[in-house]
Amino acid sequence: QVQLVESGGGLVQPGGSLKLSCAASGSIFSPNTMGWYRQAPGKQRELVAFIISGGLTNYADSVKGRFTISRDYAKNTVSLQMNSLKPEDTAVYYCYYRRLPSQNNYWGQGTQVTVSS
């Protein structure tokens, strides 16, 4: 089992920045991938960004150039630095962990990000 605890959500004005963090504990194995999904009201959950142990990253087109994902492998944490935030970034953001090549994700509880003036 893996437990994920997220932090860092909140309310920010358009153009502002937030940093989300997620700490994983429990049975952590490599190789693995960690990342972030988000779900806005009335919409499907969508992948925002992920990073694979070894450093490979990928981003949704809508956040490229604005968001940066990073990991601290010693602490089993993943962070998402979000800059130039837009109202359309408003959503609940969920951290996930998946051991590779498993298809089973472990999820955090979600953290609300609201971008509004």
C-alpha cells in the first residue's frame, strides 16, 4: 500500500503562482511514476504532468511552459510549480503514484486550486 498526502492548494489571482507538493509513504518501489491529474467541475479528470523515476517528464499541452514537475527521490515527494495561472486551471488536483509496469494508480485526497480575481 502507498499513502499520498498533498499540500499547497489555495486561491490565487490570474497570473499568479502556486506550488503543490505530494509526499508518498509505504511500499515505494522503482521504477515508478508520480504525477498530477486535475478535475474541474463537470469535466473528466485529465492528466496534467508526470515524471518517471530517472527523470523523464511529460506535460499536458495546456500547461506546457507554465508548470514544472519535479521529484525529490530521497523524500519520495513530487511537486508541481504552477506559474502564470489562468482561471481555466481551476480544479481539484490529485497526486498519483504508480509502480511500473503496473496499471494501478494510488491517489492522494485532492487539493483545490482556484484561480480567480
